[in-house]
Amino acid sequence: MENARMKTDEKLFSGFAPVSTREWEERILADLKGKEYDKALVWRTREGFAARPYYRAEDLAGMPHLSSLPGQYPFVRGNDHAASWLIRQDLPVTGLTETNRKALEILGKGIDSLGFVFDCSAGRTLSDLELLLKDISPVAAEINFVCSCRNCDVTKAFAAWIRSGRWDAGQITASVNNDPLTLLMLKGRYEEGSETEAFSRLQTLVEAGRELPGFRTIGVNGKFFGNSGSSIVQELAFSLAMGAEYLTRLTDTGLPARWLPASSSTSASATIISWKSPGSVPAAFSGPALSALSVPERRRA
């Protein structure tokens, strides 16, 4: 037992001499074997940023904003004072009972945001969700549903599942990525057959989720712009434009303006805006990539 404690307290790198930046650079140049350093290892974005292959503590010298706190100008650590990050893991739904078992397992390991990824092979019912979400508390973990077609949309079924429980609806955070404009962009047509039908269905889904303030029922997936070759600025601009189109079209159908999106959450190279129900407090968009129609300023790691 004593030996085990000694090994735990041992510093792993104490037996290695520190390596200077000059030594690192010399080794890199030797490994490049004559190739030009900047062309081989420095990534230049379309916005003009030059990202080096590695950074060290000395590169942070002279950057006073690094001492700022979350919620303080210049907001490099986000505009949320709480800075409550979520750790999300997506699970392909191959079998309802088996996926539920995996979800419970990873929740016990520290995950606090679940993403259930459906294929389009079958529609999903309330009975399906009862199996998939068995023993999972929607208050303790964020629940997200990912589907690329309307066949497996679970907006109404999830709202019904919440009603069947005894949870506080105001404490639940969840999302469904209904996104007909992205499907139009990718496939050149609306699944519903027409633009009118697509937005009529979307209005119905937003209304179905209105009783859950933290339930996002629309998603703008900016990753498709990035994957198609857009720059970071273009991805953000196109995603915001698509989100604005959703807001314009849905308020034109008669949805109250107070249902406008309240906040956004960052998700690696994916812009999403979430449509949030009444009672939300407007907040600024944050990060170079957004997450489409809303969450109460909770970010994913």
C-alpha cells in the first residue's frame, strides 16, 4: 500500500531535462529534411491567421486579456459568468434497449449531455422514447436528438414523454435538429414537397415544444458550409442568415416575437441557432461557431 502511494505522488517528468524552444525547432528542421517550415507546418486561414504547429507558455507572454474572467470584456472566455460547460457524447441508436444501457453507463462516467443519433429507417414513437430514455433524468442531463430526415423526428414524442413524468419542465434542456432549409440546400428539394408545407410543419413543431422553455426545436447546421469550403467568417454569416430566415418566416406565420432565439452554444465547427420558447432571456451569440436556435448559455466541451 505504501509503495502504491509513493508511485501516485511521483512526478512523471521529473527525470527529464526541460527542452527549450530552440531545441524543438532544431529537431523539427532536421525532421523536415529541407522542406520549408512555413509551407509544411504553418496553417494559414482565409481570415489571415497563421496557426503554428505548436505553442508554449512563452507565446502567452504579454497577453493581458488572458487574466480576464468569464463574462468580462473582451469575452475571450465567453459571455457567461457561470461558464458551465457540458460534456456531450453522441450515441448511434442501433437498438433502443442497448443504446439506453450505453447511455446510463456513460452518464455514470461524467457525461452530462447525450446525443441520440437516429437513422431514417423508421419513425420514432413515445413508446420508443420510453425504452430509449428509461431511468434517465432529463433534469440531470441535457438530451439531444439528431436526425437527418423528418421520418425520425421526435419533437412531439419527447414533449409527451416529459408530460408523462414528474420533472420540472423549466429545468429541462433538450434539442431536436429540425432543419428543412439545410435539407433543401443539400438535396435541392423540401422533404415535405413544398416550401409552404415545410414551414407549416415547422410551425407545428415549434408550438409542440413551447411548454418546455429549454427545448430547442430547430437547428441550423453550419458545419455543412464549412465542409463545402467556406471560411470561418462565411460559415458564421451563412448560418446567421439561415437562422434569420427561420425567424422571419416563422414570425410571419403568427408565432409571437417573444419566441425569438435567446442564446447560442458553441459546437466544434458547427453553427447552430436554437429556437427557444417563452420566458428566455436574450443573450449575445458567442464563439466563432454557433449552435442553431438556443440553449440557456450552456456550452459543450
